[in-house]
Amino acid sequence: MNTFYDIQQLLKRFGIFIYTGNRLADLELMEEEIHELYRMKMIEAQDYKIALLILRKEYRFEREKKDRTI
């Protein structure tokens, strides 16, 4: 797992599709879903950690992009 797309595919394996129209909200919801999957022991610790790092990186990028446009 290396990209945001990989995380979407991981969630899709569990029937989880997230699209709110707000990229930051999508990232927050994805992080919550990943956390729940890990808590229920449906994904491994390594996948959990990598997914969180990728999501947080994407969140920072989107936040900075939004701040630049204001």
C-alpha cells in the first residue's frame, strides 16, 4: 500500500465507499473507517500504520492547498 488509491481499494474490499464531495471530510471519514477496521482486527497493524500515514499526508497537502487559495 503506497497511495491514496490503495487505501480506497482496501476500504472497497470491505464494502466501504466514501465520497462526500469534500476532500478533507472524505479523508477524515477514511481515517475513522481504517481505525475501526483495525480495532475489529480486520486489517493488520502494518496496513493500519501505513494507511494512517498516507491519509495524514494527504490531509496536510489538502489543508495547505486550501490555505493558499484563501
